[in-house]
Amino acid sequence: MKNVTFLNPELFWLFLLLPVAFYIWYINRKKQHATVKLSTTKGIRNSKSILIKLLPVSIVLRLLALSTLIVALARPQIISVDHQIHSTHGIDIIMAMDISGSMLARDLQPNRLEALKTVAADFVKQRVSDRIGIVIYAAEAYTKTPATSDKPLILNALRTITYSNEIEDGTAIGVGLGTAINRVKDSPAKSKVIILLTDGVNNTGAIDPILAAKIAKEYNIKVYTIGIGTNGLADSPVGMKPNGEVVYEKVQVEIDEELMKEIAQMTGGQYFRATDTDSLKNIYEEINQLEKTKIDEQKFVNTDEKFHLFALISFILLSIEIILRKTLFRGFI
């Protein structure tokens, strides 16, 4: 039996009495046999009856009966615990991800975009009770997936995010933030969070990032901002060959950190800087800790008593021992 526990394990100390019982039987075993004094044993065949040889079976059965009785008294149980978990303080999280051409820079491995996708996927897996959505943006923005609790759907959406020249290149932080706000502002969730990530400066778009931050504040949406990119120069895409191969050159990394800090401060969030893959991972882990979801857990404990089986075995063994003692071994004990 697996997962067996004992309600009274201290009773196993009674097993120490079994050797004592065997010792008492052993030193008194000859006294239990009927004896006849003879002047000589000449002419009497010196052979032991088969029943006499089987006499130790009686003490073996008795000790086994006592052993199983001790186990029964210790109350063996199989306890199964069923947990039912549900969120009482759900959080809706929208990840607004910059997918402009500069996200192909290779200061994070294998590049910024792929590193972000990997770290974001780990973050999604940890947010078991929350709804998560994805907005991607460059010079324009659109919703990759609305806020949902369907984690396989979110993870698949992350895997399919790629850089494409079909969307106009640029960094419209205000547009990306505004689109994320539209996806979460009417949510019934008690807490609403946007994780806004960029690797550049706001250089296009019809929505001012500060205005978007003010709107987020009005809707009680907390915005965590992340600037991604190393300090100094990074291998960044500067063009593309006719065969589709990206051309890289060393380019100075520029992130409007003041803007990102102001957006975070206005909405009650925090600004983070990710200069490599490890720091990006640490940032998402910190956000995961900062935005704890209140969990209501109900525990159901089912106890399956197993002492009946051992008590029955003890009774059967003891009954067999008594029957043998009163029948086959009657003349020897």
C-alpha cells in the first residue's frame, strides 16, 4: 500500500515485547511437554514425532498474530488530499511588446525579440490564475490575443510573433500603450496591469505616451515599463540584402528611459532596464512577485482506514493457533 500513514506510530514500540515473548516460550518449551520417568530407555526407538517437530508453528502463529494486532492498533491509514484552488483577486495582464526592426539586435541571445518571447512564455506559465493578453506594436499596433486564461493559446501566440516588414517600422510607444489600455480598461478584474516593453524612443504614432499614461491612471491600470538593450553599442539591423539576409552594424543603444520612468511612476508601476537575457528574466520574476494573485484554496482530506485488514489477519492467525493447540497439539502442550 502506498502513502500509508499511522495515527498511533508510538505503538510500534510494542514490537520490542515480541523477542521477550519468544524467549519466555523458548526457555519453558520443555516444561510444556508431558514426561514419563523410565529406569531405562533401552528398547525404545529414539525418534521424534512429526507433531513434536511442528510445535514451533504454534509460537510462530502467535507472534505473527500479535505483530498484525500491533499494526492494527497503530491505525494504518491512507490519506488523500484534494485541493481546489480558485482566484479571489484575479489580475488581467496585457503584455505590450515592441516588435520594431531594432528588436532583432543581438545584444540579447539569440536576439532581443526571441529572448523576450522565451522569458515571457515562462512568465505566462507561472500566472496560473490570471488572464493574459498580448499587444504587439512598431509604428502601429494590434492585438495578438485578448486577455484570456487559455494558457496554451497565449503560448502559441507568443511563438508565432516574428518581425515582419508588412507592419510599418518605427516605435510608437503611445500607440502600443493606448492599444493595451483598450484591451483591459473595461475588464471586470480587480487588478489590471500592463507590461510595456521597448528598445527605443518614441518616434512616431498619433498618441502621446504621456497622454496614454494619464488614461491608464484614470482606469486604475498599473504600467510596468521595461527598456531592453545593452549599455553602449549593440549589433543592430541596419538593412536587408535582396536575399532577405539582415545586415548588422554596431549601433548606439538609445532608450528614452525618462519617458518610461514617468509612465511607470504616473500609474503606480516600476521601470526596469534589461541589458541582457538574465536581467530580462529577473525583471519578469520580480514583476511576478510584485503582482501576487490572492488565492482561495479549499482542502478536502479523505481518510481510508486500513486497520480492519490487519485486525482480521490477527484474528485468523490467532484462531488457527488456538485450534491447533486444542486439537493436533493437545497432547503435547
